[in-house]
Amino acid sequence: MLGEEGKIAGDFLIRLLFEEGREDYMDLRVGLTEGDGRYTAKYLPEVLSPALDEWLRSAIVKGTVDEGYFQYQGSLNHGAAPEARSISLFFKVRDAALDFQPGWPQVQHVDGDVFIEDSGVRIKAQRGVLLDTKVSDVSVDIPHVEGDQHSRLYLDGDFDGSLGDGLKILKEAPIGTGEIFAGWEGEGPLKGKVKLDIPLAHGERPKVQVDFATNDARLKVAPPSLELSRLKGDFSFDFDKGLSGKGISLQAFGKPVTAQITAEGQPGQMQTRIDATGQVSLKALTDWLQFKQALPASGDLPYQLQLSLGSRANQLSVNSNLKGLAIDLPAPFGKAAADTRDSRFSMNLQGQERRFDAAYTDLARFAYAAPAEKMNQGRGELLLGTGDAQLPAGQGLRVRGRLESLDLAPWQEQAARLAGDDPGGSARQNLQSVDLSIGQLKAFGMDLNQAVVRMARGGAAWDLRLDSKEVIGNARVPDAKGAPMVIRMQTLRLPAADPAQAQAEEGPDPLASFDPRKVPALDLSIDKLYRGDDLFGSAAIKLRPTTRGVTASDIDLDFKGLRIDGGGGWEGEQGSTSSWYKGRLDGKNLADVLKAWGFAPTVTSRDFRLDVDGRWPGSPAAVGLKRFSGSMNAALRTGQFVEVEGSAQALRVFGLLNFNSIGRRLRLDFSDLFEKGLAYDRVKGLLVASDGVYVTREPISVTGPSSNFELDGTLDMVRDRVDANLQVSLPVTNNLPLAALIIGAPAVGGALFLVDRLIGDRVSRFASVHYRVEGPWKEPRITFVKPFEKSR
């Protein structure tokens, strides 16, 4: 017989017994050749379970049936027991397509035998193709089940194909591994054995066991994308546990790696751990992590890598002693390439948020979390010292911790190098706060002890707070380029003055190596300025950079009663600079100021001032009388020149104002004019200097109720010389012993003595005498030039 399902032939035997209690019997045999596998369902017995029946109807999609056989043997009686009959079906198929499970790729070009019996279904396939992988010696067994039990498909076979096919099955087959292996790609040989235990009822978990080996394969893991080449090893995949492997070697980041793989899962929670040992260059690692920020490190680092993949977590962790990696950071964080520092790094590989954790020995901890596709929008914390870094709630990076010591200067240099052409780069923009306790902080030429530094974002600027034994204050550093920093210090305690340096008249410029063009815009105020335990006073100044250097304005200094205001500047290139100042120094009682500054209080005053307009080579700190060029206009009102007992031992005598010393050199005794000092109504003078040589543009004059002095000439501070004329105007009475004049000018003195005796008070009350003042300015030689002349 010829039908659409092929050529059919058969025979049968029927035995009918019409006696009660005896069974009717049939033996039916049907043979098929040149058949079509699509019609297999016509011959399926109804005694099969619904799940098995459904599977058989859909599994054999097509194929040529070279030989088929159907047989029924047994009772025809209604209600006969199942064991009273037997049904068997056999097909020898060629070039068949087997769709053995929904969601799995079809097995094409199958050559084999299909057995359908009372005990179940068996398939023996000598060969077939799954995707591009050859399968062979495949055995499929679906045992018969009773009652409410569910049928299961057991498959056992060999395969010889590609790694790409294996990954495709893991990603697409309905075994729950799609998410784990999503984004993975591979190529290279793959050979092994597969065992499947698949429930035909929906909702039940299959069992998958695959043992395979590969050699010189390539695997691309993502995300993040990681290229693995020259992959070799023996592997085993268990759907209940995960992937395992041994004898694994490969190349990652262009360098050899050895690895082993352990399956750590349990039914329903597949988990795989990969342990690898290798070496990687820092550049390759940062490129893989898509980290664009420059790092102060270079070289290679060895690592022990652990990669966990599965249902519980996808996690990467790396441990390294960093030998081979040079870290260019100031102490204690830097290291040479040959040194070792135990460190670790970890990150998760799944979910909407990436989390990073790192530790650098016991010096630093780092925690960071960010959206997987927006790494610059994360939140994190860098902890310096011991402890654990904690993720902040808000976006940005914070730094906190404790350090025994920190030298700021090398960190500033390193930050400038790392910032490059982007000083406001992403790292600085992401930073939100700093809270550090530092045992000893070296900053801006100062040693600060027990310092607490706090920084926080405040709008478009940084707000800084510093508390230490030496400095207490706040600062605001704006983001805008050129905008001034604002520093307000409640207390600034500078080191105590070195007595040896204080007595030296000249010394090196402390700022000689500094470039004034690098001074930032700054508004500075100091409420209390100390030198050691000595309170100097308060200070305020505004600095603004220029193309040539920096200018200072709104100077307002009050140091021990000496007020200084005005403006100034510092210009030039490093090593060749000059400074200028134009302003006023003034105060009340000059004696108090002199004593406060360590000089003998030889002059008192109701008030005093000194107007200065000049410049000098070097920095503002290099100011000195021997370097000054410009003008000085001084004025004092209502005071005395006072002789201070023991001043030579207790305090340094300010020689220029020690007029009592001049008086003694003139051989004049003023004791009956004043008992405690020479009174004056006004002192004034205008000096013009050129490189430390001062000329009196207006004589230095002392005007008093009973005497006048005028000094007119040149004072050379560089060569320590004075060359001047001194005119002294004094009352000619018994208050001026004529013996002193007779010693200086006997003839004039004698004449005045006779006149005074004859007519007394009617003699002119005032006369003047001239002297030359020459020699070292602190101990000049004073010689008589001209006798007294009567004042008219």
C-alpha cells in the first residue's frame, strides 16, 4: 500500500472467543519504508501519557523513515488490564530534524533509531548536528510513568564543535543561564559529553551535566569586556552547581594566566568561582575598567584573581602585593617597583549599580558605587588610615581619616601633574568633602600640630576649616578661575623668632625661590597673629595677580601698636624680583611701640607717623634699610627723648633716635633743662634714599619748648657712614653751663659769661652752634664748626 506517509505493508491475526471469561486477541503488524517522519503521530498509541504524547508529536519535525514497524499484541476486551496488551513502534530515520525541547536548538541531520514501547521511548542516534556542532552516539530515553507522575527526558551523547555553539546554548536554552552568560562570545574547538535530565512538564527544573575540553580557544567575557585567548583546559558544567575546571591556562591582557574553576552552587542557585594567577600592566587594567583619570603609578602588577559568577553574585576580586608597580606618591603612600604592599580590589559585575572596594595595605580604603553606564555619577569614600570606608548617601566623593604626618608641598606638585591641562577635572569636581585629622602637617612653610582639616562644597566654591595648635581659621576657594580666595584666620601662631637671626642685619631672602607670578588672588585677614607666645596683633591684605607678579592693596596691619596701611607689589621672575610699598606707618606713644618691638623706649610721643614710598630688590620679606630706594617722611608730636638706665643690657638702643647720646657727645649737660628727658613739640624729616643711601630732602628737625635740633646730610646704610651738619639752638642762661661752651669755644664762652654777669636776662635768650657729624652712624665723630650766633 502506498500512502503519503510512505510504503506500507502489514498483516494481522484476530482471534475472537465468544465464551464468557475468555479474552479476544489480536496480533497486528505494519511495516513502513520510504516514509516521512512528519506522520509519526498517526501511529502513536493512546496509552502514552499526555506529556510524552505531546513531546513525540512535536519532537520529530521531519526526516526520512527508511524503515518503520508497528505492532499490537494482546487483548481486545474492553476493560482489560494494561499488561494484557503490548504496543511497540520502531522507526529507522535518516536526515531527521529533532526538536527535543522547546527553546533548545534543533538537532539536524539525525541518523538513528526510534523505539516506542510500553516501557517508554528510546532514541539511538548515530550522528547529528546541533547548530554547527557534530553530535554522535546520542541516546534519548523517556521512561513510562504511572498516574500523576511526570515524564522526563534523559539524553546522553558526545559532541565535537565550537565554543561559540556552547555559549549560544547557555545563553538561549531554557536552563536559567542566559543572564549569567549574556554578552559572552567565544570561538575555538569544544569537545565532550553531555547528559540531560529534562522534565517534559512545564515549570520543573532540568538537570544538565556537560564535560568538555578546549584548546587554543578565545573567550570574550562581558560586561565589562574581558578578552581571554589561548584558552586550554578540561571543564565540567553542572546545572545544579555551576562550572568547574582544572589544568586551565590562557592569556589575559596579553600575559599568561593559570586558573582553576570550582562549582559552588546548589539546586536552584548555580554558582561558579574562577581562581586565576597572572600579571597585568596598569595601563591595560585601567583601559579595561574605562578609568580615564591619570594615576600616579606605572608598571606591572602580579595578581590573584577570583571571579564569581552565578545566581547569588557576579563578583570580581583581585589581590596583589604590587611588586613590579611603582607608585609616585609622597610618603608614606609611594613605593618603588621592587617593594611589596599587600592590596586588594573588588567589584560587582551585575545589576544597575557597580560597586568598587579597594584597600592599600593599612594606609587607605576606598569604596565607590555608580550606575553601570555612568561611572562619573557615583558616590564614594576614601578612608586614610585604619577602619572601613563607607558609602555616602549622596553623589560625589568624600575623604576622611587620620594620618600621623603629611607634607602638603609634594602633594600639591603631584596634584598639578595629574591635573595636566584640566585643573578642574572630573576627580576634583566629584570630590565633595574632606575630614582629616593629621598629627603633624607641613603646609605653607609651617609645621602644624594636631591639625583637623575639613573641606566641603559650598555652591561654586570649597569651604575649608583648619583647627590646629598653630592655626585656627576658615577659607573659601572658588571654582571660578581668577576669583580670589578668602582666608579668615582667628589665630595664626608663627614659630618664635631665632635670636641669632633677629640680630643679623642682613640675611638671604626667604622667598628668593618663589615666583611672584604664581601668587593666587587672595583676601586675607588674621585676628590674632603670634610669633611663638608673643602676640603681634592683627592683619588684613588683598593680593591680586598681574602679568608681572602680584599687587597688594587694602593693607591693614596692627602689630604691637604699629599700624601699617597702604598698598604694594612684588614683580619679576623667580630669582630676579623687586618689591614696592606706598603707605603709612603710624601709632600713638612711640616708646610703647619701641619697647614692644625690643628696642629701648628712648622716645615718647602723643602720636607718630612715617609715610613711605619706595622699592627694594627681592621679595617683600627682604625689605631692609640697606636695600631701600624711595622716600620716607616722618613726623612725631609732643614727647620726650628719654635716657633709659641699663638699656644697653636690657634692650637694643635705636640709634637714630638716641638724641641723648648726641647731647653727651656735644659735651652739653641737659640735667637742669629736664630731669627725665628732652621734651619736644614736634619732630619731622624727609629722607630720600637710593640703594640704601639716604639724603635729607628736608632736615630732620626737633622743635621743643627750650631747644631745637636740625640734622642735614647723608646717611649711607650700606657703608655704615654718616656725613651731616648738626645745628643746635639752645637758651643761653645758667641752664647752659658756660664751661661747656668755653671748652668748645673759649673766646665766645668767656664773652658771653661777662655779658651775662653785667646785664643778666636782657641778653638774647637763644643762640645756635654748628657741628659736623661724620663716621659710623651708630658712633659718629662730632666736631665743633662754628660758635653760637644770637637769634634775632
